[in-house]
Amino acid sequence: MEKFTLEQVAEHKTTTSCWVIIQNNVYDVTDFLFDHPGGANVILRYAGQDATAAYVPIHPSDALEKTLAPEKYLGSLNSESIIRLKEGGKNKVQTRDELRVEEAVKSKPPLKRIINVEDMEEEVAKKVLPYKAMAYYASTADDSITHFENCRAFSRFFFHPRVMTPVSGCDTSTTILSYKSSIPVYISGAALARLGHPLGEVNLTRGAHKTGILQMVSSNSSLSYAEIAAARASRDQPLFFQLYKHRNDTTAEKRIREVEALGYNAIFLTVDALVPGNRELDIRSSNYLEDFENQDLSAQSKTDVDEGEADRLGTAGGLVVNNDTDMTWQKTIPWIRNITKLPIVIKGVQCVQDAVLACEAGCEGIVLSNHGGRQLEYSLPPIELLYKIQQQRPDVFEKTEVYIDGAIRRGTDVVKALCLGAKAVGLGRTFLYAQSAYGEAGVVHVVRILQREILFVMQSLGVQKISELVPQMVERVDWQAASRAKL
Amino acid sequence: MEKFTLEQVAEHKTTTSCWVIIQNNVYDVTDFLFDHPGGANVILRYAGQDATAAYVPIHPSDALEKTLAPEKYLGSLNSESIIRLKEGGKNKVQTRDELRVEEAVKSKPPLKRIINVEDMEEEVAKKVLPYKAMAYYASTADDSITHFENCRAFSRFFFHPRVMTPVSGCDTSTTILSYKSSIPVYISGAALARLGHPLGEVNLTRGAHKTGILQMVSSNSSLSYAEIAAARASRDQPLFFQLYKHRNDTTAEKRIREVEALGYNAIFLTVDALVPGNRELDIRSSNYLEDFENQDLSAQSKTDVDEGEADRLGTAGGLVVNNDTDMTWQKTIPWIRNITKLPIVIKGVQCVQDAVLACEAGCEGIVLSNHGGRQLEYSLPPIELLYKIQQQRPDVFEKTEVYIDGAIRRGTDVVKALCLGAKAVGLGRTFLYAQSAYGEAGVVHVVRILQREILFVMQSLGVQKISELVPQMVERVDWQAASRAKL
Amino acid sequence: MEKFTLEQVAEHKTTTSCWVIIQNNVYDVTDFLFDHPGGANVILRYAGQDATAAYVPIHPSDALEKTLAPEKYLGSLNSESIIRLKEGGKNKVQTRDELRVEEAVKSKPPLKRIINVEDMEEEVAKKVLPYKAMAYYASTADDSITHFENCRAFSRFFFHPRVMTPVSGCDTSTTILSYKSSIPVYISGAALARLGHPLGEVNLTRGAHKTGILQMVSSNSSLSYAEIAAARASRDQPLFFQLYKHRNDTTAEKRIREVEALGYNAIFLTVDALVPGNRELDIRSSNYLEDFENQDLSAQSKTDVDEGEADRLGTAGGLVVNNDTDMTWQKTIPWIRNITKLPIVIKGVQCVQDAVLACEAGCEGIVLSNHGGRQLEYSLPPIELLYKIQQQRPDVFEKTEVYIDGAIRRGTDVVKALCLGAKAVGLGRTFLYAQSAYGEAGVVHVVRILQREILFVMQSLGVQKISELVPQMVERVDWQAASRAKL
Amino acid sequence: MEKFTLEQVAEHKTTTSCWVIIQNNVYDVTDFLFDHPGGANVILRYAGQDATAAYVPIHPSDALEKTLAPEKYLGSLNSESIIRLKEGGKNKVQTRDELRVEEAVKSKPPLKRIINVEDMEEEVAKKVLPYKAMAYYASTADDSITHFENCRAFSRFFFHPRVMTPVSGCDTSTTILSYKSSIPVYISGAALARLGHPLGEVNLTRGAHKTGILQMVSSNSSLSYAEIAAARASRDQPLFFQLYKHRNDTTAEKRIREVEALGYNAIFLTVDALVPGNRELDIRSSNYLEDFENQDLSAQSKTDVDEGEADRLGTAGGLVVNNDTDMTWQKTIPWIRNITKLPIVIKGVQCVQDAVLACEAGCEGIVLSNHGGRQLEYSLPPIELLYKIQQQRPDVFEKTEVYIDGAIRRGTDVVKALCLGAKAVGLGRTFLYAQSAYGEAGVVHVVRILQREILFVMQSLGVQKISELVPQMVERVDWQAASRAKL
């Protein structure tokens, strides 16, 4: 293989010839520029230069191999250039955001002071994350109303606790798709864990094993599906796969076959995020950082020229551009069944009729979800939809397993969902935050908190096991109680 | 024509002889003083002086010709006086408000940073507008409750999105009164665009053409109806006319015949703002500026003397004083039909019964509107009234086109209205703000934002075209969700 | 008559012999001490001293004569003592509160800047009033919730405005107990006007005449009933009398006969404030001023000794201690009928049943009132009670005139009440504030504001006269709209 | 008995040999370490040292005798060591929190300035309490929503006051379990009164006697049941006992027999706090104080190690660890009946069904309570549950006495509960705060305030005695009125 100098690479910095360095290797990405899901601009920012720092945290290790033809790998830097690159990295002036993070990490509280999920998210994770990562994780649709209402909706449901029943032997365990779980909570698929922690999704896999819960892996994980599978305690540790179906059926089929071969145990087909959501915090993050790092804004263009809506993708936008936006119940479900024997769960059901259609299509489960308030604003809060199904079509619960996700933070939230018919609930961002803040230990800690809270609620309701939780234990009140939700 | 010196003009500064200079011409306005819709006081402030700066932005170019007899044009200033006036203008000390605006314009963000309608209004337009213009545009009735509730009402309507349906070919276009529109949004009539930008209404006409949407022109536009018509890309570009019917039928008829002759394509008869609304921000703006410019308030009268309610007109008040306050369905609609063949739309319907009466009167359309919360406080939010008609009299939607306006800022708002039966929605102030901030480019930018948002919502609901939006896709929930509305 | 020196008076400063000076006259109040409705303590604070400044603003001129036996008037100060008293008054150091008021009066805005009722109350009156007067006027029961809800309740009522009807001849006038009123608003009885302005209730009488509205005079007015009657433009100007029935029937009868003789035109028997309300702002005002004037609080008693609930009366408490707390429909109404032929209105009806009972007792009118939120916390807002009567017992409106009061501040409030069946509405504190701020001119100004607002609302609803206002024009919505109310 | 030096004691500071000094006596607590309800860690903090200051306020005087075998009392300090200990105490530097409290006590207002319950709690007690005591008293479950809603729920209930009825003879007295009470309010069992005042529960007993109300004594009182009984005015002063049933039946029986022998008059069996609630303010209080006292936090462990959820007990946790979590209606009630003839009241009923079951089990009373929002979050507000029973099962009120507790602060709250069927209401924390702030006088003062408020409400409703309070006098409105509740 050829060896290059930094100067040689630097000559290829245009759309007609664009090279980049990633981990000391040199790639020709000219032809790929306009196929890049995140847009050409993001690559061109690093044309002729080292892109490692920006590239690594958001791409799994097999991404280059899966997207570039072998001949586009041109060779590596020569050793003198490698040394210069390394020295340059050392001498680089820290950005203001890096300095902020450094301070935040220093004053991070010891893990034992984290006594609820909100502590983990608000008091630690959002502070120690780089702004861009925080903006990607935290960003929700439009005015964040759906995100807020997801959480606030729980405050309309009150308990009817029973007293004078034995609860000393109370047990929080259950099954999800027949796999055992220590609590009725699973790690929901959420993209790009390495934005928050170098070990990324592996923290989740290990934490799930240690606490006996189940993990769903995102199509957009920042580690390869194989790396995550390899982090399992054994092949017996179940993994679920959150599938974003590619618009190209062949590519989509390859992805399904890959995860099945790796031993993944179920397909959660995502249907509520096929087009990019309007996540303004994420979209604005570049502007924010530009202003934050460079106080002199005088150079900004002031001409009143309409340039369309430039730079709208943020970190999130690129992840969905190749999604299949023309799926149907009639076509897509049988197509998947044809490829795999894994159970199929529809993630993103948002109305009663579609819950019924999913049953009719024979799906093994459905997730009532509005994508954590990150997609359509004013999609019903999942707990409200669950209640509606319980009222209108309770037969759904007999035909398929029903899960919900979105803004669940307390044991009370979990138990309310279970009373109303849910088999389990998913938490996505919470676990991303936990591993960002404390790695694997953060994940374990969150599960312990939830388990304690769920146990307490069950005992306070007077039940000994999950199956005793019934709709009569919950009342939808006609007032809006206070909620921990903040807008 | 005679030539005058500044000194000569200055001698005529009383109610018995009142001359003013407008664009170097001298006019005798003595007889007109008490016919001035904005009151005599406003003119007397400039008696014997140059009134150009105050006059121009709020009067169309044909206003003098339409209101003054030809002999009241006395002649022009002599050239030496013209030079002195110009020098005087240059040497004039800037007011504090002018300085504030100058600073605001300097720190105006580039247009591409504007990613939603609120950015445009709150982050830019309200900051770069002179206080008086801002106060006129932004002012709403009494305690601003109707304005606030117009917006907040949208938060009681949630979606029932459908998944697993093809949406790749989704199309946002529709028709309004059979004219094609790229999105179900039109520019609603709103007065005095030149308060915000020298090109005024022309920015709207050009922006509408560029983006394929329709414009309604206000009776109180700050350019003449002819100037606006002349700004069309071609005679094929449709224009709607918002008619305030003059109390004098002859004057009113002249206005209708004028716009029809200019090629305007519909009459939107305004019926909800016949008497001046109580817009306190506007009414107080003179006091505000007086205090802001002159910190020493010791000269203010302190005697406890009842002088009635003086100076209540603000910028808005003068616009409506000649409106016909005695219109009826029986008399007025046939009278208009007699004059013109243009379709008639009633703008300002506020209850179910009047929607029905408008159908019976054969109107081609109705706008459910409370004048953007600028007239009667506690008039129902238009989206609530739309919902009520959908519940009680769905036949209205078969008999006439129904539009709504008021506080629409997001694609979700637009699509909710369409699901509930609206043919399109109007935005007035938003476009005034957009052209104030960035001229024509601002108008185009706002349409692009709305088009993106509407497309996203339609795709997220699982529909391909406007006609698939149906009432079943929207639920009026029994709680009050958070809203972006601020009081 | 004897002449006294200050030293002579000063010797009588105990409960066994207590003299006070009022307007240079000397009174022996020893025997009266424990009959004083405001408690003995209030008097003892001035024992042996001049009590004029504290006494005058809250007692009508005939109070001494009505309460003290003639022989208790001992004589007057000698002229040298009068001069010394006057000099002492001049040299008196101003209190901090007096200095604050002085500043506030200086920066009082000119009356024409007052464009709504809230301006009058919040921007001027509360600032220029002495703290103690403000606290008495503004104080409401317990946590001020009823006061707040009185106001907020109006925000649940929206209009159904009609368009395309003639409104140019709109007329706001009506009658109350057959007396003509220019607007459906009367001045409600409210005590102690001289706390806010030296002319006190006379400002109200003159303002009422000038604007053609009606005044109800409080039993606890700070001018004598005769002085107020004398302020009428003529004997034809009607006056209503708000009766607090004394527990002693003879005393009560004397009061009724007195006002009838003076030409008062109706009796408004107050039934909702027979025992002292818990008005904490008023009760705390002494403590507040003590702290405000004297920053050194070290002298305060700190011993944990239970002294009961001392000093609870405030300014208000003393006014009601002699009320008859054992009135009944069967006994009291006939008793009054026996004394007078004046119409009887029951002020303070708070539930549907009592509205019905008042009709059965033959009362000419009822005021739905919770005493402006100054008595029982969580008494229903009057507009809600009005709505309830409209729903359950509309026959009440045929049998008697119904008024409401409490937190009415806008024309919309007035018209909502009229649509729902009220004949007129009362404003009490608003007029106290107005006369405190600007004397008679303030009263006139407030009426003008209300008249303009009422006219505007009527025209916007499409009506020409009061009798066209009907229940169908108002809808009680199922959400809580924003309100100007502040807690 | 042996005499020890401080040095001798100091040698025993590990889990293998752990001695502590309490009031100059030396105890060997090695064997007891892991039976300590509050956990071993709390003791080990004082191993080999003087534990008096921490021990005394939260343990009744008979606690050592009840828990330690006689031989574990090893002897006392020698007199020289006693002196050194005393000197050491004197020289001890005050903590920042002690200094804060000292200042707060200095500026404590005189008792007569306390005019409502909130004054007592917020303005005085919370300020003069040590942080740890405040945190224990004030702490509520999870996000404090239940606590907040307990209070806010009262704001949905409005009155229908009756006028024109005699109220001069109004009487607030009633009976509870046939014992006479001057007002329908009792002191509810609340633990650890000596945290707030050296006399602790005795303040309550004396205050109850002085004002003629009834006291319920907590199982976790900080004085022995005998000491409290001894504080009674006479054996005729009734005392109720709040029983936490020990998991060991023998221990439990001993406790019941003890209180019966002491003359206690009823058993209030607590059923809603069998497992430790998640009271975060209490749990965090150690961290808070650590940070408050020691600004240098650099020593804190930062390693991301999962140590489980350490130190969760707070002050509250230890109190419940030995509770019987397997009680049933069938087993437990007959078991108690077998031991004692005292009436049995179930404290902590939280749904209609359990109210019915309690009746069927023959209980003499039930307390509708969610433990003041300190246990299960989203347990219904007691006033809502009371209303529900009134609607669904009014027969309950005929079969048993019903009380409620939780967030009652005003006379209006009390009277609403009584109208809806409650026999009386309990206040726990309020009396803890009152005695913390002003000792016995504080308790008396609070009762006086409540009595005045209750009397006022009754008179304003038009009733003369408690039995006239009926459901028709209260309406549950469909809006959420403002409330004094703060989150």
C-alpha cells in the first residue's frame, strides 16, 4: 500500500477530488460525497484533512467497508506524517465547549448521590456531554410539546392502592417476547451511544446483562452490530434489533440477515421516523457553537438573500435519509417474514386502528411510541393511547404484546403502563445519558433505581407479582396534576 | 405653479389655515382637517411644516389625489427651501428609537438561521421594527387573551397518525377559490406594509409569485391597489381584495370597481372590524416613545382634570372610522353582486349561525376569524369554531369554502385546520413581519418553512395529498397541552 | 364650655379615665372604650392625646354625636394649646410611608394616560394610597383565591358574536330598580372613601351624576348619610343605601328611617358579611408599617407565650361587630317592609336556593356577590352562580332584578353578565380607587372607559340595545382561558 | 459498675467491638449493630465515641432498655472523662447550620404575628429547625406531587353558602370515637417531635388538653409512650395510639398491651407506610449538609464505580424496617381484637373498596390518608377519595367514622371535609412545626387559629352546629381554582 504525506492529501480538497484521513488511513470519497446520508457539506469540511475526531464517534467500525468500494482505500500516512498529526492534535487549543466539559467532569457527583433518573439526566449527563452530543440526544420536535406531554400525561393517572394484603414476597420480574427480564423495562434502541462515551453501546450490553434486562440495538448504533453482539456475556444474552428498513430492498435484506446471523432475537421495525423530524436544538447546534467559540459575529452574512433552508440536517438528519417511506402492512410484513423467522414488533404505533392492523398482520408486538417526541408534534402521549386501547379494543392485549416508550422516568410511570395493559416499557435516552455520565456503572445504577421504585409501587398497591397489576388499579382523573415535566 | 419658501408655509399652522409639505409639494389641508380619519391632531402636529416622513409610510401614493380637491395642491417649495429641508433632515439628531433599530439591524442574523416562523417574528422582526410600527403590527385587543387563546387552542387538538402507508409522493398543493396554491396557505390582508419595509406590499406580491401562493390585499394597504397589481409577475397572478366597505355607498362602489378593473380576483368582505378595536399597545405607543425619548417627565400635566379619553386612535384607529356599520346579509351581499361578478368571501365569521347564513347568502367562501385577536376579546378561537361547525353543521363545508386565520405559526396548525374541514389558512402578520425583516426574501423563506413543515406533518400522518386529510385524524383532547403561545 | 391645656388632657390616659382630642375638642371616652367597634386598644393608643388624624378619615361627621352622650363633650383646647398642637403637627417628622406616597403622587401619570380600569387601580391608586388605606381596600379573604377566581371565572365565558347586523345606533343605557342609568353599571357600596381622598364619598355622588349612573352608599361610609345626600345634584338624583342591619332592632330602625328621610331610594340589605372576614393584608398592615418605619426589630417580644390571637381587627374588623347575625327570611324582610316602603335588594346571595327564597320573600332585587372575595373563601364566583341560575332556575330573572359584583374590570365582563340575565353589575373598589387617585375626575373617567368598552362589545356582538343581549351569545367553554387576574 | 476513660471507649470502634457513650454511660452495641433499624453505618459513625447528641432527639428514653440486653450496659465514664467530654462540647466549633439556626431564632416573629397555619410552617418553623429535622419533617415522596395535589384538591371544592339563617350561637365542637373535641380536628401521629423541640410530644399533649382537642401518639414518638401518658392533665385526657405493627407478633402484642395499660384510648393501625417511602429531601440531607459545611468537595470519590444505592435511609428509613408487610383483613384485625378491647381505626385507606372492607371488618373508624404524600406518589388526594365514597358508597359513613388527613391548613379545608361526610380531620406535621417553633404555645396558637377559621366558615355557610354540614353545601367544580399549594 502506498504511503502519503499530509501535503499530498491536502491537495485533494474539492468536489472533483476529495480525500480524507481516518485513523491514519487515506480514502478517496469523491464519488461518495453526494451519497453521504449526512450531506456532502459535512465531508467537505474535512476535505484534504484528518476527519478522525468527527468521524469515529458516529460511525460503526464497519461503516467504511460497507459503504466504500475497496479501491477507495488509497493507503496510509507515512510515519512522519502520523507523528506530525499526533503532535498537531496535542498542541490544538481546546475549544470553549471542551473546557466547559472538562470543568463539568471535575465536579461530577459520585454515583451514589444519583438517587433518581432525573439526577442522572439533568444533574450529570447533560452537563458532561459535549454540546453537540447533548443537542442530538436531547432534541425534540418543533416546540417540544409532545415530549413534554408524553411525560405530563402520566400525571393524569392516579392509583387505587389496596392495603392489608401480603407484599413481602413481591417480585418485579417478567418476560418480554418470552425472554426473562428482572423488571418490566428494556433498553430501547437509541442511536450513537459513542457520542457520549468511548465504549458506547457496549456499556448498555454489559449493563443489561449485569442487571438481567433486555437491550434493543439501533440500526444507527455507533458500534457495528457484530461488536455489540460480541459484548454479550454469552450467546444466550438476548438482543433485539431496531430496524430502519432501507429504501433499497436488497440492502434492507442484507441488514436483516446480518443481525439474524449474529444471533439477534427480534426485529423492532421502526415506522414513526421515516422522514427527518424537525429537531431544532440539534439543527441549531452548529450555530450555537459557532457563536459560543467565536464572539466576533461581524463576519456573518447580512444580505437579505434567500438561500433556502440550508444546513438543516443536524446530527440526526443524516440517519434517516435512506429509509423506506412506502412500506405497507400488506407488502412489508410478509416481505420480512420471508427473510427471517425472528419475531416482528412494530415500533411507532400511534393510533388505535394501527394497533388493530398490527394484530391482524400477525405482529408479535407493538410499541406505542411517538419516538420520544422527536418526530410528529401533537402525536398522542403513549400512555393516553394505551388507555384508549384499553377502553376501546382490549382484545389487542390478548393478541400481541404491547409496550410503550417515551418520557418514562419513575417507577410510578412503569407501573401505570403495566396496569393499563403494557407488557413492558422502553427507555432509550435515559440509558444513553447514564452511559455517557458513568459508563456501564451508570446503566446498572439506573436499573437499580427503577427496580427499587417499581418494587415500592407494587408493594404499595398491594400486589406480589406483575400479573396482578390490573386496569382497576389506575384511574384517569379529570384534572391535570402537577408533573415533573419541564418545558 | 407657485413656488413657496419654508417661511411662507410656516405661517399657515392653525385650524383656520393649515398648510403641510409632502415630498416638497405644498398642500392646503384646512378644510380636510376634520375629515381626516386619523383625526385633526395628527395633522396639526405638522401644520406649516414638512410632514413627509410621517405621511409616506402609511398612505398609498394615490391618497392625496383621492382625498384632496385639485386646487388644494398649492405648488412646490422653491429650490433653496428644498435644499434647506434636505440639510435639516441630514442634521437631525437621531431619536433613541432610531438608534435602537440601527443596532438591531446590525446584529440581525443571516436569513438561513431562521428556521421557524417564531424566529422570524420574535428574534428578528420585532427587534428591527421602529417601536411605532411594531406596536401597530403586534397590538391585540384588551388583555391579549383572544390572541393568546387563538394560538393555544391548537394545543387541544392532537393527531391520530397512520403508519405503514406510502408517503414518498406526498403533495402539498391545493386550490383556493379554484386558483392553484403550492400550499394550503395564503397571505391574509394586513395593513400598512411600508411601516416595516420601503417596498411594502410589493414584497408580498413578489414573494407570493415566487413560491406559488396567493395574496389578499388590504383596503388599507400602504401602496395603491394599482401599484400592487403592477408588481404581479403577470396579469395571471391572482390577487384577492380585502374590502372594508365605506359607509358611503358611492365611495364603496368606486373602490370595488377600481380593484375589479385592476384584475383583482375576489372580494373578501371584512365584517369583524367595523368599529375600532381596543389595541392598547398601539394606543400607548405615543406615550411610550415620549417617555423613552425624553427622560424628564416633570412637564407632564398633573391636574386631576377629566379630559375624556384623549388620543385613543393609535396608528390603527384611523383606518376604520369610515366603515359601514349597518351592513346586513339581505342588503349588502346583493348590493355587491350587483356591482361585481367577483366571488365574495365573508371574512370575520365568528359563530356557527353566521357560517350558515353566509352559505344561504350564496357566498363563495367564509373566513373564520376574530381578526387575529385584534377586535372582540373572548371571541372563540377560529380552530374551535371550525371544530364546532364540523360537529354541528358539516354541510357548511359542502356549500362554501372555509378558511381560518389567527395565530397560525406551524405546519401542525395548518394541517389540523385542514383535517377539520378548512380549505386553506391565512397568515397576515407573519408575512408583514417577514417582509419587514428581510423584504421579499423573508416572504419566500417563510413559505419554504411552512411548506417543509406541512409536508412533514402530512407524511407523518400517512397521507399523500391534501384531500386525504379527514376529521378522524384529529382528536380534541380533554386536557390543555402546552403551547408555544406566550401571554 | 371649659378650655383645656394639652397637659390637662394628657393626665387622662388610662382605662379608668380616658380623654381624647378631636379637632381641638376634648371628649371623655372612658365609658365608650369597650363599646368601640374597633376595640379599646385603638383608642388607648391616643389616650390623653390628639386623635384627629386617625379618627377623621374613617368616621362620618355625625359619628360622635350618634355614639357619645352630650355630656362626654367636655369642651375645647385653649387657644395656646391649639397653636402648640398645630406647630407640633408641622414639625412632625414624616414617616417613610408618607414620603413614599409623596413620591408616588409626584410621578402620577396624567389622567388621559389611564386607558383601562387596571391602569387606574394598579398603576396609580395602589401607589398613591397610604399603605394602611391600600391594605384595607385591597385586602381579600384568606389566600385571595375567591377574589382571583371571581375575576378568572369570566375567562370561561366566550362570545358568539353576530355579524352583518346594523349597530350604528347602539345604546348602552338601561334602568336599575326603574331608575335610568347610562350604562348597566352602578357604584357599589364600599366603606371609608375618605381613607383615599379628603372629599370621599362626595366624589362618587358627583361623578355618578355627571355620567348618569347610580350610587349605592355604604352603611360604613366615612361621610354622614346626610352629607352624601347633600352632594346630590338635586333631590332627583337617586341614591341606594347598603344596609348593615344593627343587632339592636331600634338602632337598625333608626338608620333605615334616617336614610329614607334623606331621600335615599332603595335598601340593599347586606347578608354575606355579618361576621368579620379574614383579610390578612389588612390585619397585617400594622405589623408591616411597624417594620417599615422602624428597622430595628430587636425590641420585639420573643417569648414563646400564647397571647391568643391579638390585634386581629385591622381597619375592617371594627365595621361589622354590631351586625345582626340572626336574620331570617321570615322575620327580617317583613320587619323592614314594616318600617319602609323602599324596595329591598338582598346583597350577598351565593347559591341558587337563596336566589329562589329571595324571590319568594318578594325582594325587588338580589346581588349575586361574595363580597368581592373579602368574606368566605371558595364561595362561587358570581358569574358562575349567575350561569347556574340561568341553567336551573331562569324564572328567577322574571321575578326579580339580578345584579352581580366582584372583580368586574372590562366591558366584556359587564356584557357577559348581561347576556346571562343580569340587569346590571356593581363595581365597588374600582370607584374607591378612582376617587383616591383623581377625585371626582377619576370617577368620571372610569365610567367613560367602561361605557366605551361596553359599547364596543355590544356593537361587536351585533346588537343595538341592552335588551338584545341573550344567553345564546355566551358559551361556557370547557377550558380555562388566560385571564388578566393575578394572584 | 465500672468506670471508663474516653480512651478506653475509643478502642472499641469496629464491627467486631463497638462501644458508644450515651449520656455518660457506656454501651456495647456490637451485637446490635446489624439489627439497628437505621442501619449499622449510622452507629459506626460514633463507634468508640460519644453519641448522645445524635441519639437523644430520635429515641424515647426507654429505647435502650427495650432493645439492649442488660449486660450490654457496661458502666459509666469516670468523672474526669465526663468533665473532658463536657468541655469538649463547649469548645466545639458551631457548624454552619447551627449558626444559621441561631440567627433564625433571633429574628423569629412574636407568636401573635402568626395569623395562619402557613405562617407557622413556612415563616417560622422551617427556618428555625436544624436542616436535618426540617428535611425529615418536610420530605415527601418522589417529586412531591401527591403532597402538592393533596392540598390543591381542596381547590376543586366550592361552597354553597346559605344566608339569612341565625348563626350567633354557632358551635364548633364534636366527638371523635365518642370523645369530646372542641373542634373537628385532631393531632395526627407524627414521629420524632424532639427533633424540633426538647420537650417534644409533651408539647402536643399539653396543648391538646389546653384547647380541648385529641392527640394521636406515633409508634415512633421520640418520648416513651409512658412519658407522653404522664404528660396528660389527668387520666381522663384521651390519647390515641398510632400503631405500626411489628413483623414479630410477640413484639407487636407487647406494644399494644403497653399502651392499653398506660390508658391509651384507641388503636390507629397504620397500613399505608409499611415499606420505606422515597423521601428524597430526607435522603439527600446528609449530602446537603456535607456540602454546606465543607466547601471543598475535591475529596469526593469520582470513580465511575457502581456501589449500589448506598445511604438511602435518611432519618425516616429506619423507622419502618420492622413493619409487618403481610397483614390481611382476615388475620390481622381479629388478632388485634383478641389482644385489646380498644377501638380500631385503619389509617391509610386509599380506595373505595378498602373503605368498604374496613366496614365489613368492623373497624370503628378509617382514616383516608396517603400518609401526607410521603409514601405512594399518585395516591388519590384524601378529599377526592372522600368525595368518591360520598358518591358511590355513602353507607360507609353510617357504618364507621371517617377521617381524612393530608395538607389541611385552613378552616375551609376542614369544613369541606365535614360537609362531605368526614367526622374529623387530622393534622400531623402542622403540630410538629408549631411545637418546634414555639413549644406548647405554638400548639395552642394553631388550634385557636383553626377554631376561629372553622367558626367563620360555619357561620358563613349559615349553620349553627357541625351536624348541619351536609354534602349539598359543597360542589366539586369542573375547573381547577388557584390554591395556596406550592410545588
